Amino acid sequence: MVTLLYFASLRESVACSREQVPLTADTTTVASLLDQLRSRGERWAQAFAPGKAYRVAVNQQMADLATPLRPGDEVAFFPPVTGG
């Protein structure tokens, strides 16, 4: 299992702030996890559409699509932050 956290507009888009999901044999990286989430339906596919701006952290460290996942990891999704 991994714990998924959704913040700000992503939390609103998927109507969920936190959940636990099992890691399947095919879910070994952030990219494969995103594929799994997109397969849940339209709102998930839109929230995590390729090219859409969002950030990912694994265990509170910024991550990219190739970052490996392990049981017990915490994966956070959040929109990019702008300042000024």
C-alpha cells in the first residue's frame, strides 16, 4: 500500500484528500501510478491529464515520473505554486 495525498485544486477535482491504494505488479513508478489513477474515470483522467501542471512528492521529496514506489511510501500531488 501507498498513501496518496491530494492538495488544493487537485483535491477538489478528485473529491478526495487522502487514500491508500495497493501497489500492483505494474505500479512501480510515479508514472505507472498516474496511469492507474487516470483509469478510474473522467475526473481522474482530467485531473492528471498529460501536460497538466501539477507536482509530485514521494516521502516529502520532490519526485518525477521515473521515481520508484515502494510499499509504505507517501505520494503527494499538488498544483504548482506561484509567487510574486
